[in-house]
Amino acid sequence: MPTFRAPLRDMKFVFDEVLDAYPVLQAIPAHADFTADLGEAILDEAAKLAENVLAPLNSSGDKQGCSYDAKTHSVKTPEGFAAAYDQFAGGGWTALACSTEFGGQGLPHVLNMMVEEMVCSANLSLGMYPGLTHGAINALTQHGTRELQERFLPNLISGQWTGTMCLTEPQCGTDLGLIRTRAEPQADGSYAITGTKIWITGGEHDLVDNIVHLVLAKLPEAPDSVKGISLFVVPKVLESGARNPAFCGGLEHKMGIKGSSTCVMNFEGAQGWLVGAPNEGLRCMFTMMNSARLMVGLQGLGIAEAAYQISFGFARERLQSRSLSGPRAADKPADPITVHPDVRRNLLRQKVMIEGGRALAYFTGVQVDVAHGHEDASVRQQADDLVQLLTPVVKAFLTDEGFSCANDGLQVMGGSGFTEDWGIEQLVRDVRITRIYEGTNGIQALDLVGRKLGLGGGRAVRTFFALVETWLRANPSSPHVAAVGKALQQLQRATVWVASEGMKDPEQAGAAATPYLRLFALTSLAWMWARMAAVASAQLVQGSTEKSFYSAKLKSADFFMARILLENDTLLAEVLAGKATLMAFEDDEFAA
Amino acid sequence: MPTFRAPLRDMKFVFDEVLDAYPVLQAIPAHADFTADLGEAILDEAAKLAENVLAPLNSSGDKQGCSYDAKTHSVKTPEGFAAAYDQFAGGGWTALACSTEFGGQGLPHVLNMMVEEMVCSANLSLGMYPGLTHGAINALTQHGTRELQERFLPNLISGQWTGTMCLTEPQCGTDLGLIRTRAEPQADGSYAITGTKIWITGGEHDLVDNIVHLVLAKLPEAPDSVKGISLFVVPKVLESGARNPAFCGGLEHKMGIKGSSTCVMNFEGAQGWLVGAPNEGLRCMFTMMNSARLMVGLQGLGIAEAAYQISFGFARERLQSRSLSGPRAADKPADPITVHPDVRRNLLRQKVMIEGGRALAYFTGVQVDVAHGHEDASVRQQADDLVQLLTPVVKAFLTDEGFSCANDGLQVMGGSGFTEDWGIEQLVRDVRITRIYEGTNGIQALDLVGRKLGLGGGRAVRTFFALVETWLRANPSSPHVAAVGKALQQLQRATVWVASEGMKDPEQAGAAATPYLRLFALTSLAWMWARMAAVASAQLVQGSTEKSFYSAKLKSADFFMARILLENDTLLAEVLAGKATLMAFEDDEFAA
């Protein structure tokens, strides 16, 4: 079985050297004391937890899965998960970025994202139990009354309880206007919640004693659309100690994340309390959803990193055939397959997507903290614009690439990769869901073109373009400035097209959405790679002793520009191709 | 569970209307009587078998898998497989394209490929048992002595026995020069075979009484390279009725094709007989391998077809949100998701890859028969050149797309696709291996640039280009002639680059191989789509009553040219990018 090693050196490179994140965070009052020493000490500890506690349970958790007992409506998680969760919660990891008011540590959100990356590299299934809790914490923090906060937040933040997000019903996934779960007002001010929710991650399990469900439901006579949805908090166990009738009715059998319980939840007049204003549930739900979307992007990144480690580890040891330019390991019966150009292409594609994706994700993560806590409202606004704009990009691109990288890794390993022995086929199966949940990647693309481009009349996207242009002007002699400039022009041309054509006809924006998001992502990565190359180049000039590390960054940037960024041409052309050939089909012609 | 319907109408369209295959085959003496009536009757029967016998066992076969009994070295296949196999063999399907001399039906190979496509749509795992037998039949037919043929072929052809291909060993997959299995000459002219083979499909199972292994091994003092490999036939049960010591030592646990037994095979001095000349095993092996590679391409196609049927069937029923151009199903709570541009993009991408891939595969299949049986040696040679050239393209592209289509289908279905309920996640897992076995797709790409482009000094590729050019000149007013012409020029430019740079430095060809193969495939599909559009256009002009069928072809061709063929620009650019950025990395820089 593979051994995961947290990529601490690369995390530090991105966070500290490229993004210069410590001073940026220290400028936020709440993080004035967040030093590099502290940050690195925390990451070191998280790495140990991920490597030594979570990773060893990943394969066994997949094989055992979760099991359901219909008599007691209970769910058993795989062996070792409960003890590992206790270590996770006991170590304070659930509380890391939570408000100090309710027992959290108040550390930066971006630090939590970095921890999440390592956790998901090690064990996505296990990481989802505390992961989903954050949605509940966010919703209660931002929309709950003081009373509800006091009742639920301390135990959620400490990890003594976990949380869920109960949105989907059999007849509605993407279209929440179709929700049927009802909330009947009760005399005591609470509500009786009745309905069935599906695909509820961590809806029932044996890690903790209480589970706090955040549930979308309809008040009597609410409008028949998304404007008629309200949010409720529904604990599994009431304060009285009584069992609330919110029962798990069964588990989904899934392609992957088998250690994570995915539940059907039956609310049978369960007692709940309104969170936020009546009929404002959609807005509250997006509070849960947006930070969850960023976290799902990190899941994709984490799995890609784990897959790269396995496939490169295999490739450097696997001896097959000779290098085309003459034997490299003449003392052995064949050369390691890393000598073959096509294998290198495969490995390097993973490497630059992972490291470039990490830079983009952490860049966005730093903006999350600035948006939350900077003293200057205009700085907060600009950071929030960037977070809004980049969240669908990070979610969709990093999960698409998480899947591609895991598959590329499997391919490098040939038949070995297809067997269960190496753990990479599990990564392919596990990461597959990240392209779907918290809004499919198609929905992310529609969010980008339909909502985010128009944010503040285009303010968010102009802010992003200005940042890139400013950097390019400030670094005229840096490597790859011309390539990034060209990519940016392509993205700008696509943006103008989507904005103007989409205004006239939203189906044009819909037809362009997926290639547009990818064009946005690759252009962003090109900028990140140029920034990384600039830092590496300076380090080498200054005679850094980490020569391989920095020269690898320069070569990776070269590879990205020479062989990956080429895709932009095709993506721009597809955006400009318009909707005509998509919409021409009649229903019966699809089947013909 | 999904219901598979064989795409008989589209198969007939490609085979009969586009390729005009019946007269082409009738010009071959052995197939003079192969009429459309006969061909279609056979395909109808195969469709019934696939739909009613094989498909119902696909999901249960995946869930049960194969089990191994170490005491008896025996393997139990999933429930129902043995009875279904009996129907398959009893119906004469194993014998379809085999030589009449030993009990085969002598029908065209392309017909067998079409049957294989349906079988693999229905149940890839079950289809693999008879599928692999063909490799053994081909090797014995072409290289075995008359005595060996008489001893083994009748029972292999009738399906009473099955066959295997035993190539891989723990230390060698791609690089067969590293084989260690030994063959010791015995006094009676046979050989004692000793060694361990892995990943042997159908190495042991309970479908038939005898299994005939074709085994690569080394004679004493054979050269220490691929020039020192010989091929042997090693039956599980000897003529005397004695058990030959060729034992299954265990099963692989795999991501997919769980109903197909993948065995470790231990040969413990098993009795075998030489097939072909000593040290000519590699050449004999390629006889098995080449037709197997085409068949693997058909597997990818078959799975893609099944996935499209499931995902389109889901999408037309799944109601979520409203069309961006106004409600389509106003009487329902929402519109079917097929109204959304991004869902259409996803479905249509599958559709054009499948139907275009089918045309390319059948085109190649017809050439197989011409190459085998035409009276004119120069016609045979040209057809064989095309088969050689297109085999790696069909294998790699159709399996890459089989995987992409299955994933696109899963994505259309959102969370439902990720559950086991719809059967599409199984298709994703099953088809994943097709990109690996019978030579990974990277190896196919190297075969194309390294062997096939150079065939006869470039004769094969010139033949292919001339065919396309002739068609373009003959159909100047046909739809998409300009687009195909442009694509062909891109392919020709890439070909000249690969040939000339690869001559100077084989690593340049290696670096270009994968994008070059895909450029070749998309260009070939563009040609196929132009041909299909030409036929459809003529039918509509002539007032065909199948208006939806033919108009769908025209619209699919439009979609392919407008949105899929765009990728050629990026692929050509990647070919021309050269090896520099790939080869620049030092070993320690991959890990840095």
C-alpha cells in the first residue's frame, strides 16, 4: 500500500514565497500574530495526522465501507474511523478556523484549506465527516440567532457533534424550487419538519453522539419556487436527550468514498428551528455552499497529489525497455519508465496541474481571509469579488483535474494501476464524486458565466484582469510574460463575447460556459506558473542551495506554457462557436 | 437497471449505406454469398442474445465477481455466466468468422467485430472469455502445425474450450524481452513449461472443461531479448485426460470487469508444444495481439454506446429547472435537462464520438476482410496497410473515448450516476482497463509513430491520405469538405514533422506520439462524418421517410465540425512543440 507524504515544501513555497501570505494575513487584525513559525508548526502537525492516522485507514475504509442497520436506523463506519475522528477532533482540527467566541481557534481560513488538502490526500471519506460540519457552522454563524448559536456552535466547533447539509430530494437536485419537505409551525416557536432528503453525507454514523442537520424545507403557503425555501436546524438528539424523529432510511451504494456514509434521511415531524428569515433559505444555503465549493476544489487537489505520489513512485521503480537515447540504467535489465517521453508527458501533466492548481487555490484562500477580516471595506470588497469569481473555477477545474490526474497516474502504472493493490484505482473512484457534489461542474460553469461575470456590473472580473495586468507590467523581464499576456487576451476576448452574447441570449452563455471556465482556469494557472517561475528564477540567481526544487519550478513553467496552455486556442474557438449546433437538435434526434 | 438496445439502425447505416460494405465483401470469393439479408439476420440474432441473455447478467456479475478456491485451484464465475456462455457457444457465435475447415462459419471478420460491439455493450466481462479465445485461434491458424490445428482448433472454434494469451510476468508487461518463463525440450518433442504469468484473462474458470493457453517462454540458451521468445500451446487438460500442471494461483482484485477472471498462472513443468519457429514468438504473439487490439477498440465503442443509452434515457426523464429560452414542458414542474445547452453539449459529444468511431472501426473491419481474402494481391496489400495503420488508432482512440463517454454520461446524471443503481459507474470502471490491456494507449501511439508511419517507407499513410483526398475531390459539393481538407492538411503537416524529426531523434516521435494519434483519429472521424453527412443529405433530398434519423446525422456532423474538430489546432501545436520541455527534467526534479 502507498505511503502518503504531505507536500509541505511545495505548500510553503506557494503560501510563503509566491503569495507572500504571512504579511498579507498579518495585516488583518484577527491574524496579526499569525507568524510563519506558527503556520508551519500547525502544518507540520496536520501532516503527521494525515500521514500517520488518516492515510492508513483509507484502503481498509474503502473495502469495508459503511453498513446500515434498519432496525436501529444506525450506521456503522469502517473500523478505526471513530478513533481517528476522535484524534482529529481532539487535536483541535475541527476548530482551527472557527470563531474564538464559541471555542474556535480563529486561525486563517486558508490554513484550514491547506489542512483540508492534506486530509483529503490521505482519506477523503473520513475527511468528509468533519468537512460537512463546517457548512453547518457557517450557516449558524451567519444566519442563526444568538440562542441557536449558543446551543449548537460550541459542540460543532469542538467536533463533539457533526453537521450535515440536507438539500437534495429524490425529485430535485440542482433545482431546489422543487423541494417538498414541509415545516409546520409549532406553538413553542419550533417547527415540525417532514420529508425525505437523499445523498446526505454523514446523515447518520457512529463517530459522535449527536448530528446537527441543516435542512431546507417549505413553510405553509410558501411560494412554489426557490423563493419559498427556508432553512432549519434539526438535531438528531434534542436537549432533553430525546431522539428527534430524523432517521436514516438507508445508505447509497456508490462508486467511491465508500467510507463516507451517504444517507437517505427521513424527517418524520422532527423538531427544528428556523435559521435566518422565512423564505430566505436559498441565501442561507449558499453560505454553506460557497465555502463548501472551495473545499471540494481542495479535495480534487488532494487526491491528485496522492495519485501523483503513487504513480511517480511506481514509475521510478518500474523497469521496462530502454531509453530511446541509449541505456540509462545499464546495470539493470531495463531502464525505469520515467525515461520514456510519453510517460514523462503523463507525469508532468499531473505535476503542473497540481502545483499550479495549488497556487490558485491558496491565492483564493488568502482572499477569503482578507474578505472576512480586513479593516478597509474596499479591500474586503475586492477580495470578496475575487473569492466569488474564483470559487466556481477552483471547484470545477481542480476536481476535473483531480480526476484527470488520478487517471493519468493509473495509466502510467498500466495493469498494476487497475488492480486494488496500489490504491490508485480507489483514488479515481473517490475523486469522481467531487465533479458532481456541491453543484456539478456544469453548474459551476453556469454560475461563473451567469452570476459571477455580472457581479457588480463586471467589477469582479475587471478586478481579476487588472491584477494580472499589473503583475505583468511590474515584471516585464520575468519568464513567460508574453505567454501569460496572450492567454489573458484570449480570456478577455472570450469574456467580452460571453458577456455581450449572453446578455442577448442566455443560451449562448450556457453553450460557452464549460469551455469558458476551463479557459479561465488555464489562464489563471499560466499566471500562477509565471509567478512561480519568477520566484524560482530569483532564488537560483541568489544561489539557493535547493537547486533541484527551484529548477523544477522553472522547467515545470516551461512545460506548462509549451504544452498545456496550447489548449486555450481550442477553448476560445469553442466559446466563439456559439450555441447553434447544440440547440439545433430535436428531442427525437438525440435518440436517432 | 438499464435496458440495452443494440443500435442496429446505426450499424446498418454505417455498414451498408456509408461504407457500402456488402458489394465490397461480395467481391471476396469467400464472401460471395454474404448478402444484406444474411448479414442483417445475423445481427438481429446477435442483438437478441446481447439484450436478453448477456445484458441481464452484467450488474449481478459485477457485484458477485469471480471467486478462487486455493485448494482446487479453481475459479467460480458469477451466477448465470456458464449458462449464458453455453447459449453463446451453442448459437455458433464463437465460430462466426472462423475457418470452415475446422468447423467455423467463415463469415466476415467485420461482422464478428459488429457482434463484439454489441456483446461488450451488454456485458464486457462475459464477452472476454470467448473474446480471448480468438487470439489463440488466430495464433494456431497462422503458425501452428497441421497436427496442432487438428488437435485444438475444432474445440476452440466451437467454443467447447476457451483460450488465453499468457504474455505478462511480474517483472515485464510492455517489455517482453524480460520474460523468464522457461521451456525445456522433452524427448517426445514437447516442452516442459515453467514460470509464472500474471493478468491472464480467463486463465481459469468454470465455463468449459478445457482451457488452451498460448504461452510465451524462452528456450534454453535463447537470446536475452525479444528475439529469444518462443510461443507454446499448453492445454489445461491433456489428451490423455490428465491434468497438466498449469494452475491458477490466484485472482487479481480489480477496479472493474469483476466478472472476468484475471489470473496468476503457475506453469509447473506443464507440457506444451511449440507454435511457429523457435525464437519467433514475438511475431506469433503479434498475430494474436493485432486482432485483439482492434477488438479492444470495439469494447470501448460498445461501452460508450451503453453509457450513452443510459445517460440520455435518464436526461430525457429528469426534470430540473426551466429552459433558458422559456418553459418547454409547461405542464410539468420543470423541463427535462436535455433543454440545457451544457447537458446537450455533453450528450452530443458522446453521440458524435460513438457514431464517428463506429464508422472508423467498421471501415477498418472491412479492410481486414479485404486483406484476408481478396484475389488481387495489390488490393490485399493496400487493405492490410490500412489495417496496420488504423489498428492502434482504433484501439487507443475508441477506448479513450469509451472512458470519456462513460464519464460524460455519468456526469449528465449527477449524483445518480455515482450510485450503483443506474449501472453507469460500472461502465466507467469496466471500460477503464481497455485503455491499458493489449498494449497501453501510450504504446499504441508509439506503435503508430514508430512502426506504422514507416510501413513500406510511408506507403500505408500515403494510401490513407490518398483515400481521403480522392473522396474529397469526388464530393466537392458535399457538406464539410473544406473542414476535412483543413484537418487533413494539419495531419499531413504533423506527419511530415514526426517522420522527419523522429528519423533524426526517436524521442521526438515519442514526445509527439499521443497528440499525433489523437490528431489522426479526429481527422479520420471528420472524414467519416463528412461521408455520413453526404449519405444523409442525399437521403433527405430523395425524400426518405426516416427524416429524424438522417437530419440527426447532418446535425451531428455540423456539431462535430463546429465544436469537436477544433481540438486539432491544439493537437498539432503540441506535436510541433517537440520534446525539449519533457526531456529537460532530471529524475530528482520530478519529485521536487
